[in-house]
Amino acid sequence: MGSLDPGSVIDRLSEMDNVSLPDPSESIISNPSESNISNASHRSRSASADRIYLNNPKKRPGYWSKYRRYELEVDPDQDDKAKEITICDFQRPHMRAFHCAWWSFFIAFFIWFSIGPLLPDIKEDLGLSNQEIWSSNIAGVGGTIFMRLLLGPLCDVYGARVLFSVVLCLAAIPTACTGFIQTAQGLTILRLCIGVAGGTFVMCQYWTSRMFTKEVVGTANALAAGWGNLGAGVTNLVIGSALLPLFEIITGSTELAWRTVCIVPAVVAFTTGIIVYNISDDCPKGNYSDLKVRGLFPRSTTISKSFFSAGGNMNTWILFFQYACCFGVELTMNNAAALYFQDEFGQSKEVARSIAAIFGWLNLFARGLGGFASDASMYNYGMQGRIWVHTILLLLEGVMVFVFANTSTLGGSICALIVFSLFVQAAEGTSYAIVPYVDPPNMGSVCGFVGAGGNVGAVVFGMCFRELSYATAFSIMGGSILLSSFLSIFMAIKGYSGIIWGKDRFVSKETGKFIPRDRLIGQDVDTSAPAGFVPPMD
């Protein structure tokens, strides 16, 4: 009899609708002596077993998926999340969700900061003061705090896809109304309403965390958020340097141009919200509505329970403060950089906008670099490695604030801005590489709390820039960042080692609960062993 080709087994299985694979939890070897089978024998069977079990999951007791097979290698012990990221792939469900997440967040950023490049003209035409402009900046990021806290637990119950669509369509309405501004109060209220778009960050990070395993989630989260944040830099160029001059030519008036130009991002956002709703999935197995109908969605998950569980975790608040000192800094610089280069170096509005855009453009790779470094450190040094990388980046970020603020030449200041931005965004990436571990069942609420921290930081630092001199404001910002880095010492995530205390334990990557040594089957203890293998007892 010839050897059995694993590929032919898979092909035959894919033709059979009712084939069920054994549940690993029911495959416990009753005879302890059988656990001494040679490792070579296990590995010889693992390739075909993993391939059938991971890439072509079939119905087993309690199992349902909208998809008969996945394009990416998945981990059934992590709810069919993908173990790899293929950037050039757009297949459902994993990579389609990834691209929808970053693009939707990109568009959200695009409308969130679409009014930023228009502020010098608005200030001039309406006769506003610097304080009134900064009040509108604070309102623009402050209104997002409540939205992020609200959207976090809603993600745990309804998923990211639906909420993304709703928020984009709603935020598009006030964006299109930019032309109706007449007073400083009107500007502040409008930016408060547009700030709803900033809440989409929670959905972005929750969505990618639902689609990718813990081993690669740092990179997935960082890339999606980084490319989304890139919308801020693109806004400065597209709105300030391209569309606004074009509309000035079309309308023949600077004032009429800034009053009409925001219709473009509003239309794009509304269209994106509708498309994303129809072409993507909530999770690897399909939509939450499908899982609820089949009784496969955790009934214990409620909005209030998710919110209070995440809020009662000390690690949530440490990351809250640390994210205030990286993403809060980025939001502040998006609003302050152009004005800073105008006031301190006498640059024109156009040149100052272009320089300020550099800060946002580094999101193209900087945040992803932080997430990748965190994943690599986790692979080599465990959670302790993730925390150390995060801490070091925060320290370097704090140092660069002082370097940037004390650089007196234009060229040197631009160079310092680039390095400063690199560390800011890399620290953002390492923050959300840790978030999925804090409280896995209530990950949406953790995302919401930590994300809200970024906006709280933006409000606090924005008030500093409104009321104080640039030198004093930058000193407060730099000191706060350095202080936040030392809080990592107190981070203690259940089942993982911290910088000083704690040790790595066997925990479920989906629930965060400890796994007894005699119930480790199918829980990623030995990825080379096929389903049903029981590791030898110590």
C-alpha cells in the first residue's frame, strides 16, 4: 500500500460537508505510558494533523464557521485567529478585516483633522484669538474621550464592523457643515461633534485583535493604527496643500474655499462607512449576529460587565496614563506643530503645514516598527520583553521632547521632530501590543479605556499650550512622559512575568484563565505535537 498523501486527505475532506474532526478536549490519552511516544513520531504526524485542523477546520461539537476553509493559517485554540499577516492579500475574513480596519480609521482621521489646515484662514476671517483656536483643538480631542469609553464595551457585544460604519456616517454630517461656522463657539461645538470620529480607534484595534493571534497581534494592531494615524499627515497635505488651493481657484475666494472644501472628506467618510459594513466580517467565524443566532456567542458578555471588569484592572490604568503620553502627544503635535513653526521660526502657513505633516507621515512605518519589536521581544523574552521595549521607547520619547524644544535652528528642529515622532509612534505600537493580554474576554473595554487615555493626554497638553509658553508646555509634556515610563514597574498581567515580579504561567490566550497542567491539550503548549498529545508530566 502506498503512502498516504496529506494533501489528498484535505481535498477529500473539503468535499464532505458533514465531516467532523475529533474535539481535542475529548482526545485525552487514558494510559499514562502512551504519553512517552517518541517526539519523532509526534512530529511525523503533526504536519498533516495541523494542516487539516488549522487550515481546513471542519465541524466538530460546538463548532461553526461561515467559511469552509481559510486562506491563512489559523489557530483553533484562539478562535480561528490568523497566525500570519499577508499585507497584499484582501481575502475574507482576516485580511479583509485588517484592510477595512486601517482604511476606515484613516478616513476617520482624515475627517477628524480636516479642519486643522484651515485654522489659520478661519482665525483670520473670523478674527479669532490663539486661545479660541486652542479651545476648539481641545474640544476636538476631548469629545472623543466619552466616545472611546462608550465604544469599547459596545465592541465586545456588537463587534467593530457595525460600529465603524455607524460612527463614520454620523461624523461625516458635522464635517460637511464646516462652512456654517460664524463664531468661536460655533467652531468649538462643530469640532466637538466631529471628534466622534476619533472613537473609531477603539474599533480599529479591537477588530485586528479579534482577527490575529497573540503572537502577531502587536504587529497587526500597530500597522492598522499606524496607517490609520497617517490620515493626519495626509490631511495636512491633501486639504491644506492641494484641495484648499484648488477650491480657492474654483471659488475665487479664500473664505468660500475653506467653507466648502470639507464636503469632500465628508462624502468619502460616509461612502466608506456603507462599503465597510457590506464587505467584511466581525470575527474569523463570521458576524456576531450569526454567532448569537446559533448560541455560540458568550451570553455572559454584557456592556456593563465588560466596562467594570476592564476598569477594575490596574494594568488598564497604567496603560491609560502611558498612552496619554504617546498618542496624546501625537494629537497635540498635530494641532501645535504648524503654529509652532510659524511663531518660533517665522515660516509661512504653507511651509509650516508641510513641516507639521512630517510628524503624521512617520506613521507609515514607525508605529508598525514598535509593534514588531514588541512581538519579537515576546517571542524571545516573554511579556517581560514586551514591557521593557515599551518602557525604553517611552524614555527615549521623553528625552526627545526636551531636545526638540531646545533646538534653536530650523534644520535642527526638523531633524529633532522626525526622531521625536519616531519614538512617539513606536511607543503607541508597543502600548497596543500589550492591551490584548490585559483582560482578553473584555478586550473592547480595555481598548476603550486606554484609547481614551490618549485623548485625555491631548486635552491636558492642549491646555498647557493654550495657557503657557511653548518652553513651559514642552517641559511639562517631557516630564510627564518620563514619569509614565517608570509606571511599567507596577505592571502585572495575570499569567505573565513583569519587570520585577510575577512569572509566566500556562494561561488561555482567549480567556486569560490559568490552565491546569493536566488540561493542556490543544492550548499551544507544544505546537509541534498533533491534537490529542499529552505532554509528559514534570
